[in-house]
Amino acid sequence: MNKASERTEGLLVDYFPYVNSIQEISDGIRNTFDKHLKQVDQEDIMVLKMVNEAAAWHAFECIRRFYKNKANHF
């Protein structure tokens, strides 16, 4: 049993570079995915801001036209 354990530990040392490179690739993919999700969230926030600004300008324009029409009737 001890010989098998020693042999296994010896073989594991050979595989550590592969395991480390796989871990680095996995971390890189996770970081890229996180950055992409943050960018998507920021784009969604920007779209919401633009919609809100457009709604505010539309409301302002409707009110302006209403008062302009009222002023022309006098």
C-alpha cells in the first residue's frame, strides 16, 4: 500500500503542470465571462437611461405643444 501511495505521488508531480494550465484556462474563461456579463449589464442600464430620457423629452414636448396651442387660442 505504501509503495502504491509513493508511486501515485510520484506520478502526480508529472501531472501538476497540466492541472495548473487547465486551472489557468478555466480562470481565464471565467474572467472573460464575468467581464462580458458586466458589459451586458452596463448596456442594459444605458438602454434604460436612454428610454427614460426619451420619455422625459416626449412628455416635455407634449406639454410644450399643449401650452403653445392654448396660447394661440387667446
